[in-house]
Amino acid sequence: MEAEDAKRLSEAKRAALTAPAGCGKTHLIATAVAKYARGRELILTHTHAGVDALRRKLRDVGASCSAYHVDTIAGFALRYAAAFPVTSCLATPRPTGNEWNGVYSAAARLFRNSPVRDIVQMSYSGLYVDEYQDCILEQHDLVLALAETLPCRILGDPLQGIFDFGKNKIVDWANHIEGSFDSLPALREPWRWANTNPELGSWFQGVRDCLMNSSPVDLRGTPVCHVRKSGRAQAMIQAQTNLCFQATRDGGSVVAIHQWPAQCHKVAQRLKGLYQCIEPIDCRELIEASEAIFSASGPARAAAVIDFAKLCLTTVGTDLSSAYAAFGQGRLPTVSRRTKHVSVVQALTEVAQDASLGPVVAAIKAMRKIPKAVLYRGDLYREMLRALGEFQTGAYENLREAAWATRNRTSHAGRRLSPCTVGRTVLVKGLEFDHAVLLDTTGMTAKNLYVALTRGARTLTMVSPDLVLPAINMKAAGRKRST
């Protein structure tokens, strides 16, 4: 059946396939490419985590590297639009926020240009678009433009459309997909849990029906480890911390999921580096910290460097409070016998006294060596060091541009996740872990809940107020999130 599904998908000229979580969608794409590609297939998805997952699966099934190119829709659109800025009418080659809408429109315009269509046709034999339920209308139009040139197969799941793009509209599966693409038979078999926890996989099929129909989800008598949410904040914090520690005891990868960024960071802090935060690829805090460090001078720059370190490391804010206060007042700290971490303070003083950014790297590295300081946002920390290194090459006008380029490079190269990760649903979507710990279901939309529930292949632990999760309106709006 797998080979038949893969062959059918590869031979489709313009088709859509619905695939619930864990039913082998990524494996199906990889198999179709490995066994039936007639040239170089273009495979697009939304997140860089998704790009990593697709690349791994393609390697696992033995697909030749020459048979595919995997990219995000954003990255692919920008690469082409920036290569032909006049024809595409691209407004900026370094888009942020809502400027990306213009990139998608520019790329769609470009792909309807005859000479560019010829280039696309010579470069690729076909197109696969994964996680299509998350496309905004501008991205949908871009895909339709490519579908005029290439065989196009789109795959997704209406119940996993968790990206809220503010004022932008996400595709409606019934209105935008079913009218424009032929429907292939939906995937049904929960392969993710077949060898690890088949009972959990079967349960998810029933959960899916409940959520699709806006019905309550009953956790009684299920393979889920449930912990009742405490009304006392401190007790809740302790329970969440204990669950995260316990999840590591059986071995394998673990993801702890919370819907709010600040809570994810606090969880990672409490776990003393055992779990690392997964960062959004646009990483606004990296960009903002880069701007703050670059634009400041003298003691203010040293304070900005400490502000950045406080985002990534525990104890820094407390241990360097006196030095930070001095820098904040526009003066250099006084060093005495009672001064903590003299070498660190001296490194920061060099930042304040040197007009260049040269001493910043040494100061950031020095703060990591503070006894008992724990790095819990390693991705953010390392990206800043890379950005500073890039800036020192002289290729960028400011640190913000270097940070943008660094993060963009990471998006293409992929990133390695820690064995124990904490993050929001939108950042772990499309990824598979051995164990999933859902830290609080309160206020989650049906789609976010479904995605969060289905991340763990072996076990699922969740914290909720009751054993019966109340019905959630499928049409309830989500909140704007960063990817």
C-alpha cells in the first residue's frame, strides 16, 4: 500500500492529500521522491524544523541528493525574487514581519513570467508542498503560479493549521484546495506509534474526531499520563518541573510544550540546562539585542551586553547586579576585594572603553564561565557569537545585518535540537520526539492542542484542569505566533 500511495502521489499532476499527524506524510513524500522522481523535485514547507525533518527522512530512505531540493516557501520565494528584483518588483531583499507578504507576491509575479518559467522548468521536474494548511493566501497564489509550470502535489491537514498570521488569511481547505486540486485518498494508518505505543496511536484517531466535531476529549481510561493542574502557582511550577525531569528517565528525546514564550524560558531556567529552548527562526530577540549593542556606546554598551546574556544564562543578572547598575548610570564599576567575578567585570569594562565591537565576544564568553551560570538558550547565545564574528569580517554595515545573515544561513543549513527541548507548539510542529510533556492545556485552540498531543511517539504526559477536556470551537481564533 505504501508503494502504491507513493506512486500515485508522484504521478499526480495537480493533487492534494490530507494526512493526519503521525500517518506517514513525510515518509510518503520521501518515498515518492526516492523511488519515482523523474528529475530534481522541489519540496517546500513552512518551517526550518520541517525542512530538517524532510531532509532526514529523504536520507533515511536513500533518496539521491540530486533528486530533490528542500526549502522553506519563504526562503525559496526570496531567493528567486531577489535574483530578479526588477522583474519581480521586490521591495526589500531583507524582509521582516509583514514585508514577507510582498516577497510572496513578488515571487508569484515572477513565476508567471515566461523566461523565469523556463528556468524553473529546467531546474525542477515537479513540486511537493508540505504542511499546506498553513499557507496564507499570498503563498497559495505563489504555489498556483508554480503549478502552471510544474506537476504540483500538496499535502496537509486542516486540523494542524496553527499558524496565525494576524491580518493575513490562511487557506481554507474546502474553499481553496478542493476546488483547485484533485483529491487523493487520505492517509489513515498512525505509523508514528505502530512500534512504540499502538494504543496511543489508536486513541489519537478518536481524539481527532472529537476535536473536528468540537466535542469534549475524555482522558479517563486512556494511555495518557494525566496530572491535574493545581490552582496554586508554586505547586504548578513544581509539578511541571518534576514532570520534565521524569520524562528523561526512560531515555530518548523529550519535548516539553507550553503555549507562551516566557513560560518556555522559565521552564528551561528551572531545569538548569537539561532542556534547551528552541528559538523561532526570525528570532526577534537576537535582532533586537544586536541593534541595542550596536547602537549603544561606552557603559551603555556594556549594559546592553549584560542584557543579552541575561536572556540566555541563569544567575548573570544577580551576580553582576552591581556592575550592571554602574554601567546603567553611565560610569565604570569600581573593582575591589569584594567584587564578584573580577575577570568578567574587567571584560565588560573593556566593552565600555573600546569603540569597536571586538571586546563583546570575550565579555559574552566570560559571563558563561561564571560559576553556576547555566546556558538554557544555547541557540540564541551561539547565534549572537556568530553574528559578531560575521560583523568583524567587514561585510556588513551594522550588527543587525550580520545577525540577519547569520540566522538566514542557519535556516538553510538546518539546526540540531537538544535531546530535551522546550518550546511552543508552532516551533515543534512537524517534529517527532519519543516523549511529549504538555505543560498546560488551558486556553489552547483545538488545532494547537491536536498538534501538541501528537508530538510524542512513546509517551504523552499532560497537565490539565480536569480529566475531561472541554469542547473547543474548531473555528476559535488563535494568536499571532512567530516561527
